[in-house]
Amino acid sequence: MAQGIPEDVMMNHSLVKELAEVAKDTALLHGIQMRIHETPNSSEVRNENTGIFNLNCSGNNNCIHVVFLQALAVQIHYNTLVDKISQDPDFLQEALASTIAVDDFTARLFRIHQQILKEGKSQSIVLGLNRSDYMLDQRDDGSTSLKQVEINTFAASFGGLSSRTPDVHRHILKVAGRLEDSHRILDNNPAAGLARAVAKAWELYGSERAVVMFLVEESQRNIFDQRYIENELWNRNIPTIRKRFDDVCKMGSLDQDKKLHIDGQEVAVVYFRNGYMPQNYISEQTWDARIMMERSMAVKCPDISTHLAGTKKVQQVLTRPGVLEKFFPDQSQVVEQIRATFAGLYTLDEGLEGDKTVEMGLAAPDRFVLKPQREGGGNNLYGAELFQVLQSVKGSAERMAYILMDKIQPTPVQNILLRRDAPLKISNCLSELGVFGAYVRQGKDMVMNNCVGHLLRTKSSEYEDGGVAAGVAVLDNPLLI
């Protein structure tokens, strides 16, 4: 197993301290930063968490190259799969039937989906910006394979900041005296690719006066990540605005042609960076605003059916025999590419199959992850907590709000992580690769379908869950040697 940090660097404590200072300043120079937790809407910022050193994730570098390229190559098929699911109301109905019976939030979203289907969709243009996340699973025989953690079809973040991390890590490696390694950091600009898809949707909408509206959270810590995409759009002379749910409630309206207007401005594209958690909907007026946007002529990213396509339950149902073949008939190679990335996913629906899943999870809780239908990080359950929750719901319908997933077992690699208010120390670290996809469909025609970049997040192995915004993981870059 190769170490992520060369021994000569690990033992040079003064160099590590110097590199930490270089990393902080270089991250600021390149705009890799977030607003601080204490004052999320002020101008105060801090360096975004970043890794001081880049890792090759295993001693078998040929394997790492292969799985990295595998993740990039399968992304366009995942884009297609999500889009096909969003167009199949019968599949969504069947897949989510048990979940919506016990999960009020998913049920509320599903009712909006049904309402839009009943009325008829106003807009034939579909815009998808998603991110599929993976980890390397270490098998008992020592081999590794790429396994999907989840796919995010709603507000997939860090496309902006990860566009700037390559230059930061290249500079750190140069200061560390590793010029050759600095040249191995891959170019990466998901912000530009995501913006290209938004621009295409805006163009197809057909009004130069109309704007792209970023629907944003009340607490805007991660604003700079979004600003990179905004700036890419402004560089194309595409106007953008930032509005909250409250703004839409107070200033939003539909005209007789179902065109969406916010404070007098026509909206061509609604890019949802808010609306994926129950706490985002603080009142009935908030839900009314979501319905109004869904009913409008504006292109939604995602629309309600694509939102539902990204649920954990749908992810679990896709692993069942014959389901992928339904979406890719006579495309066995595509089916094999997608299925190769699946980890074990198990239903907790009522019945014998769900009972078996409960028994399996209770017998070996450290082997699994219990996942609710929630996004945003920090929702998954592990180990003793998994056992406790599964034990409490095993005899009730409430268990159907969850799925059980095999816990992916990556091999830790040593690294030094630069995190706010955390000491500089060598840690056993785990990395998660995200791959960004972007597609635009108009009617039946797929106008654009691309893999537009990647994201690497690294955290200490002492943490089961938690992301960059939570202060646990750091933004990183793959170093393919």
C-alpha cells in the first residue's frame, strides 16, 4: 500500500507548517472559501477546507487510473438513466409507493409530481445537473472496485470550488519540491461545463430578456461555489438573479402563458440550490412557491420528477434484476457499465424480503449503512446508531422510510488535512470521488449529454459521515501516478 505523503515530507515538520500557510493563502487567492458558520450571510469568509497533499488512493496505480476513467465514462449513462426515470411515471409510482406511505416529505413532493402530470407539463426543455459519488471498495482478496455511494440530482455542489483546486494543489506541490507531481494534477473545470448546460437551456427557452434564477438558501455559506457558475453565465451575457423562497412567495407570479415572473423579471431557468430538505419548506406559502415554479414555463433544474428520480429508494430499486434492462433495452454493455458500480442495496419494505434485510442489518450493523430519503449530508446511520434505529422500527411500517446499503470499505491512506481550528497531523484518510454530469433534453431530443468534471473530497477515517460544509471533509485532487 503506497502512502499518500512521501516520508521525507512527513518528517519535515517545518515544511509541513510552511505548506499549511501556503495552502491557506493560495486557496484565498483562488477563491476557495466559504462564509463562516457564525455569520453565514456576511462578508466574512474563511479558507475552504483543503488537503495539503494529494493522494494516490492505492499502491496499484494502474487500477486507480482504470476506476477513475470508469467513473468518468459511465456518467453519460447515469445522465440518461436519470432522465429516463423522470419520464416514467409508472416506474416512479411503483418504486416510491412504500416510501410515500410513511415519509411525509417525499409524499408531499410526489403529490406535486402527480399534480404536474395531471395538468400537463408546461415546458418540454429538461435541464439536469447531477453528481454521482463513488468510493473504492477494498475486497477480501486485495482487489478494489468502484462503488457508487449515491447520485445527487438536486443542488449537486462544489462544481465551482473544485474548478479552482487544481491550481492550488499544483502550487503546494511545487513549494514542497515535487515539480513532477504538480504536473500530474488533472485539469478540471466543472463550473464551465455546468454553466454550458444552463446556457443551452436558457438559449432554447428563447428570450434574451429572461434571467436564470438561482433559488438559494437563507444561510448562504457556500455562495462562492455558486458564484463561479453565475460568473460563467454572465461571461456569456446571460443575466442571473439570486432569490430565496420568501422572495418567490412575495414577488413571484405566472402570467396567462404560465411564464414565471419574479419582481417583474421573466425567468427562463430556475436553478434550485435550495428545496431538498424538509426544513427548507417553512410554511404552506413555501410549498405554494415550489408548485408555482413547477407549473411555470421556466426550465427547472431539477424538475419535480427528476428530483424524485434521485431518491435513495429509487437507487435501491434500480439494483433489482431486470430494472436497468427496462431503461436500456438491447444495450447490455451500458447495463453492465452501470451495474458494475452498484453496491449492495436492500429493501426494508414490509414482507419477507424486508424482514430478511432487518435481520441482516441487526446481525452485523458495522457492515451496513441505514439511509433515509434525505439529502444534504449527516443523515445516514452507522454501527450502534443503525442498530438502535433498526431495532426500533423493525416491526412497523416506519422502516419503509429507509433503505439498507452495504458499507463500502475503502483502504485508508495517510495524509495531512488542513481544516479550520484543527491541528496539523498525519491522519488515516478516506476519499470520495464525485463526477459531474450535465444534460439538456428538448422534447424527445437529447441536445446535450456530457461528463463535465470531477470532485474529490477527503476526510479522516475516524468520521463515518460528514462533508466539507460540516467541517469534516476537505476538498482534494486525485494524483494519478
